[in-house]
Amino acid sequence: MPMYRALVRVIAVVMIVMGLAMLSLTLRHGFGVGVILGLLFIGAGAGRLFMLRRRAA
């Protein structure tokens, strides 16, 4: 189980970083669908971290 939690944490952080990258690139080149996708990736990664913390407590 500790390996599972570690992998979930890593995937969540990767999703947040990908979302931030999408968001920054889209804002730099003009607005588009990347803004929405970036925000969704950030939200999904943050949600995974939040649920992981709630389950551990």
C-alpha cells in the first residue's frame, strides 16, 4: 500500500506540472482550449492529492 500512495502522489504532481505548463504556454501564445485543459489537469492533480490526504487521515 505505501507504494500505491507514493505512485498516486507522483502522478498527481506530474498532472499539476503538466497543467501549469499547458496553462503558461497557452497564455503566452494567446488564449485557447489549453487554458481550460490546463485548469482541468491542475484540478485533477489537486483533487488526487486531496483525496489521498483524506484517506490517510
